[in-house]
Amino acid sequence: MSDITQSGPVLAADGRPLKRSLARALRMQKIRALMLIAPLLLFVLLTFILPIADMLFRSVENRIVQDTLPQTVVAVQDWDADSGEAPPDAVYEALAYDLVVAAERKQHTRVGTRLNYETPGISSLFRKAGRRVDEVGEGYLKQFAALDPAWGEPQTFMSVFADPEWLASRAGAGDEPPFQLSETAHDALPKASGAYMNFARTIQEEDNDSPAEEEPWAPVYMALHSDLAANPQAAQAFSGDAQRLLQEAAALIESGQMETESARDAFVKMDKDWADPEVWRTLKTYAGKYTNGYFLNAADLQKSPDGPELRPEDERIYGTLFLRTLIMSLAITCSCIVLGYPVAWILANLPSRTANMLMILVLLPFWTSLLVRTSAWKVMLQQQGVINDTLVWLGLVSDSDRLVMINNQFGTIVAMTHILLPFMILPMYSVMQTINPTYLRAAKSLGATNWTAFWRVYFPQSVPGIGAGSILVFILAIGYYITPELVGGTKGVFISNRIAFHISQSLNWGLAAALGTILLVIVLALYWAYDKIVGIDNVKLG
Amino acid sequence: MALTPVENQTPGFTAATAAAAGAFFGLFVGTAQGSGLLGVLIGAALLGVIGFVFAGLTDKETPLRWLLVAVFAAAGFVLGGLVAAVIGALFGWFTGWFVFWIATSRYRAHLAPYLTPGQVLWHYTFRVICGVIFVFLITPILVVMPLSFNAQDFFTFTPEMLRFDPEGYSLKHYRDFFTNDDWQQALWNSVKIAPMATLLSVGFGTLAAIGLSQPHVPFRRAIMAILISPMIVPLIISAAGMYFFYSRIGLQGTYFGVVLAHAALGIPFVIITVTATLVGFDRSLTRAAANMGAGPVTTFFRVQMPLILPGVISGGLFAFITSFDEVVVVLFVGSAGQKTLPWQMFIGLREQISPTILAVATILVVISIALLTTVEMLRRRSERLRGMSPS
């Protein structure tokens, strides 16, 4: 023994220490395995995991209000939603500036739709306002033009607001660069330059027009009026014609001879609901970048001044729907266990030749198109269908009162039990195959009755199969869409059908994403349980 | 193989059992004709007499059974024409078989000798229950097939069909399928999408499965969970996520988008089947190949690939059928230009319900039988190659 002990570490053939050499080989092996997996992992991440993540993000995302109505969102923050009064005029003014841009970009209806999910009626409010918002400030436009016809000229605004460098650069050939504001105008006339900037950029982008050839919208005049009223000395910052024009206008405003016009009155004239504090409360509540509103909605809750509260009785649908989905999935799972257990037992206990023949009867439905099976059930279950015809022929049911077996919960449960039954039988079968039949005989020879032998000896050993099959069937059932859609009618639909409805018909994607997220969490919890009980590696097909 | 020595039953027992069966069938026929009670009585009496008489004539079994078939067929023909004759003949055959099965105690022969009569009864009751469940499994598929030859636009058997009248049958729904532009376009789309998706999932999936079955893979469980997830996540959620995300990046409503989505859905099946094949793979084969001077690429194509090919092909078939049968995801990710066969069927079932669907369904069933047979043969071949006896 002593002649093989060496001083120092054991060396590999190339002279390195064996330990390090082995570690290196192991590392190489790991890297090679990961390299083989990497392309698929990347593919699944890109095509599948990212979309799911996107859905999760969408369930809390709420940027549309802030993106479309930035000034309004800022202005409305100072308003006390509990005051019971409509917000001050400044908020309406900001709304006019935002809305005229949004209307030109045709985004106002999207904000309207978004807020309509929370308070019905807002959608039409925004639609109407979008058509007429360019009239807000019309009075100012007329008075400015009457003061000096130059106020009707696009060039006047150019000389007041445009950045000289930008003016120089647009003189060159080619497309007009994006409009730039001059520093002077920005400092002296903050509101008006903001409004004009929006105007210039919008018509550049939306209409491919030049601000140098277009007369500004009426709200720009309103902003100008408001700036000059706040700071009559603003004209000092300018020179030449611009200074003269602004001075004249400021003088007129100071003298009180310019008729003022309230943005609030203009909006209320369009629709009296604009004076409703409830509308503004909704806008203020959903002004944030992120919202839990969709989730609250999905849980039949709504926001209120004192935290989330339950919706009125007649608006609670999702709780019922989730509960129904769970109960029906459970019913389907139970009927699959009841029907699948005997079949799995007989398949596992027959001679293998016969069992293989009978296995085809299980596998054929498994391989047959889902739509084929659903259409078959539709054919069989309908009132003029095969089952009713047979029952009538046998005299068990009279021709006048044929059974209603479709477009209700019964139809959904029957069809889905049939569709999911192979998923129950296959895992049960593979577990039962491993149960040694001699245990049962041993129990009986020790005096157990049939029932005791089955219940105390066989059944406990088959429980893993039942568990695996049940979780699989339950997971599949809870997210089913096609079959409930086709045979479920109104009473037999699942939460998936509601999700699909929100994606393709009501277009409330946020709510669809929130409902989907809740469903996903339930399924992932079950998936985790399945992995603990069965192990993902042990999933078998066919 | 007889486990238990048996002797013939007494005529009384045979008659009683046969009478019970007769009462059961009589109940149905009786209710169909108007009086259940009368049917029970007539059925019980008829089969009871047959049982009693035949129990003593067990040596003339074959001629007697033919006689029963002929008599019941004739009776059926007199009562209700051709269809009733066929039903009568079947019933006659069953009666003959059942009576002699009881009378000669054949039912007892291959059961363990220590079973009590109750246990024997339960044994057969249990088989009948299983039979009913098998019927439940297979009937919907079998019902669709004859109905697809219906000459009428009905979804049920017409009187002509039940009379086996050739007038009642036609191929018009098949003709509609093969000439209608909507259906042909849908078929063509399916044929274009499914193979591409299969190719993608098989290509990536096989590589990854080989990687996953190496002895040392870090994060194996987590990676497996991610790769299997498209099978577990409900389709409607996958569809919603893909719809949102693909419309962000401009893939929504494109052929490429649908192919990518279907490939992702098919991957778990490839991973599962190929890793299952690799479990039984003998690693010393690759070492032997390396020992003889083959590079990794040669080893893969000449040694490993031929052995795992059955698994790869059946994984591919699973991926193919997943894509070919998929409707939820394509409904959202695709646009009208990618309308596949299942989509067209879905529309057909939901809106303008037309029996052409049944013709398509029959064609699809035939295709799935072909695929099932292929997979089964591949599985056996794979087990034979790996030296396991086919089970």
C-alpha cells in the first residue's frame, strides 16, 4: 500500500493536478450542455415568455391618460376630488390644450374608451369634445385678429415663437426639421409657447404641413391671452413687429376691453357632464402611470374615496365567473376520475395484447382534433341530435320535450370530460402498471374482503396516478376556451371566454390582461404542485 | 386456458339468467313500442324458454346458434324491414352466444377457482362498466363518420340513412370541402404553417433535449420548467400574451408570427418525447465511437441520431398535430390571411353551421388514425432498437 502513496497532489497524464483537470472537464461538459440548450431557451424566451411578461405588464400599465393629457393630469392634481365641485378654470384650459392635440392625432377616443371602462359615459364625452375643442378660445382668436390682421397670419407666430436657428435651417432644401421653440418665447410666454409648440409639431407630424403656412388653433390664442394677462411686460423680451403686436394686445387686455371667455363654460356648453365632479374624479384617479384598477375590476372591486369597495350587486360578474370556472373544472376532474379509474385499472390488469388493443380506444380520441370532438358532441347533444333521437325512438323521452343538453353547463361538462379523459387515464395507467397484483392477492389470502383489499391495499398505491391525472386535467380544464365557447351557451362559459371577449370585442386589453394574470397565477401554483408531486420530467405522452 | 374445471349449468339457472337479460332488452323494445311492462314480460319469457331448452342441447351449439340468428333476422324483417332484420340478426347472435356461455359455464373457466359467485358477478359487471366507458370514449368519433355522408344538410340520421337507402347517402359534403374556396384556402394555410412550425420545434427541441440529457446540467429543473411551460399555461393566456406582444413588434397577423407561436407551443412535446428516448440511450456507444476515432459530429449523425430518430419523429408528429389542430392562438395571432382549417371549423361551428364540418372531421380522424399508427410503430421500433421488449 505504501508504494502508491505520493507526496503532493495526484497528477493527470498532462502533468496538471488531477483534481483541477477533472473540474475542468466537468465545467466543459456543463458548458457544452448549456450551449446545446441555449438556442431553444432563447427561442422560448422570445416567443413565449416575453409575451407572457408583456401581458403581466399590461395588466398594471396605464400610461395612456398621462401620455395623451399631460397638462391636464398635472393641473388636476391640485383639485380636491372630495370638494363636490368641478375643478377650476385652469384645469379646463389645460384640457383644451391637451385635447386639441389629441383630437388632431385622433387619440382622444382612446383616452375616452379607457376612462369609460371605469365610469360609463366618458367615451362619448371625449368624442364630442374632440370634434369641438378647436372652438375653445374662438372669441380670443376673433378679438386678436380684429386688433391687428397680422394675428391671422402664420408668419406672425413664426416670428414670435420660432427659434431663429430653426428658421434658418428650414430655409434649406429637403424636409422641414422638427419645430424648435425660441428661448425668449419660452421664458416670456410659457403657456402660449407650449401650446404653439404642440400645434407646430402636430401639424408637422400628422398633416405633413409646415407651421409657417397654417393658422394656429383657437386654444393657442387663449393661451396667449392668459400669458399676457399674467405678465403684461412679456412683450419687452421681443423686438420689432412682434414686440409691437404683443404690446398692443397686452395693453388691450390690461385696459379690460378684451372680452374674456372661460374654458370651463366652453366645455360645459359642449356637454353639461363636463361640470360633473365624478368625471374629473375618474380622470384624477386614473392619471397615474400604473394602476391597480384592472385588478380591482377583475376582482369585482372599484376604487372609491375610502379605498377599494365591492361593486354594486348587479355589476359583480368576475367573482361568479371565476367560481363557476373552478367548480366546473372540479366537476370535470371528478367525472374524469370516476370514468378514468376503472378504465386505467382494466388496462393495467388485462393481458398486454388485449390491453394494447383497448389502449387504441383511449389514444384515438387523444389524437383526434379537438374541434372534431367538439363538433361531434354538438351533433350528438343538440335537440335534434343523435342522443335525443335515440331517446325518443326508445320512448324514454317524448318528442315534444326533448332534453336540452347543449348550450348549458351539462353540455360543457360532458364534452370536456370526454376531451380530457385520456389525460386522466394515461397517468393513472402508468402508475397502476407498476402496482404488483400479488399484494391484492396477499391481502385477500389474509382474510381481507374485496372492498378492504382494494381500499386499504390497492387504492393507496394508485393515489399518485390520481393526483397526477387530476392536476393535469384541472390545469387543462380551467383554461379551456374552445369547447365552452361552442357548447357552453351563456351559462357554461369559463373565465377564458371572458378574456377572449375583452381582447377581441370590448378591446379592454388591460382588464383581459388582469384576468389572464389571475388565471395564470392559479395555474402556475398548480403547475408547481404538479412538479412537486410528479416531477415535470415524468410527464409521459402516449 | 382454463383455470377452473367447469360443468354445465342446470337448465333452471340458464333460463333465469337468460330471462333477466331478456327482460332488460324487452324494456327498451317495449318502451319504444308503447308498453314497457309488456316488453319486459315478453322478453323475459322468450329468452327464458330459449335458455331452458338450449341448456340441455349444449352438444349442438353451432347449428342452434345459426338457427337463432336466422329466426331473429326473419322476425326482424317481418316486423320492420331491412334495418330491423340486421338488428334482429345481431340480437340473435348475442342471445345464442350468451345462452351457451352461461349454459356451459364458460364464463367461469378462466377465473380463479376460489372466487365466490358474487365476485364472479362483480368481475363481469365491472367489465360491462368499462365497456360503457370505452363506448363513451369512441362513440362521438364513430358517429361523425357516417353522418358526413348524409345527403341532407342535417346533423342527425335521416330515415333514409337508417333504412340503408342509397338515396340517403352522398358525397356532397366532401365535394363541398374540395371545391369551396374558403375550405381550400384554410387547408392550404394549415399545410403551409404546420410543417414550418414542426421543423422549428424539432430542430431546436432535439438539440436542447440532447443537452438536457447530459449528466451534468446546471439549473436543469428550472430550464425544464421553462421549456415545458407552453404546454401548461392555458392557451388563452398564451394567445393573449402573444397577441399583445406580437402586435407591439409587428408580427401580429403575419405568417411568420403564427409559425413562431405554433413552434413555441410544439416544443414541450418534442422535449418530452426526445428526452424519454434518450433515457434509455447507452452512453458507452458514443464513447465507443469516439474511441474508434469519430468526431462529435460524426458520432451524432452516425450513432446517436439513428437510435433516437423514432423519438424525434414521434415528437415531430406531436408538434405537427399541435400546430395542425391549434385554433386559439391562431385566432388571435393570425389574421384572415392565415385562416387555418381548425379556425374555419370553429367559424363553421359557431356561425353558419354547415355539415361540411363533418366531412372535414372525418378526414381529420382518418389522418389522426394514420398518425397514431405511425407513432405506435415508431415507439415499438425504438424499444426494439434499444433492446427492450415491446410492451
